[in-house]
Amino acid sequence: MNIRNYRDLSENNNPHGIKSHKLYDQEHGVINHLYLKPGESLKPHITPVDVAFYVLEGNPAILVGEEKIQVKADDLIESPKNIVHCIYNETEREARVLVMKLPKPTQATKFINNVGKK
């Protein structure tokens, strides 16, 4: 049995410039723990695999395609592969989200400019 707590792991470098920890990294998929401070967001991007976001804490806004909705703790949001998606913490509270990429991507993520901004 393998047990991991994100607090015990090294911070993962990422192009979004936010705090993240890789909890799981196998050929079946990747699970990252993201911590977004108030006002932080990911850069809009497209992944070549399906992505699921599970909100642990906070009320971030999630963009999938052209739909951007503020969600809450314990919500699971699905984003099909090859569709732009993003997470925005537009609140005054921290947000923690698990990001699951299924299966593990074998192609690079594509970053998109000026998507989902107010």
C-alpha cells in the first residue's frame, strides 16, 4: 500500500505558477493537488486526455469549453479531451482542487491566450 499526503511531497513546478503537488503518476493517469490563493488561476489550456476536477475546498470558477461556472467543495467537474479548460479562484478564500488526467497524457498540453477572462 502506498500512502501520500500532499503536505509531505515536494512542490511540483508547473507553467501556471501555482502551488501544486503530484500525488499520483502512473501510466493509467495522473492526479495533481492544486492550491490556488485568492486571485490565482491556471492558464487556459487544452489537454489531449479527459480531465476531472474534484473540488476539495473553496469556490473556484471552472471553465470547460465556453462554459464557466463557480463550483463548490465536493463537486466533480468533467472536461473532455481536446477542449479548453481552466480554474480561476476569483474569491477571497483559498481553493484546493484535485486534477485527474485519465489516461496519463502522452502529448503536450496546448496553452490558449485570453480565454474565459472577464
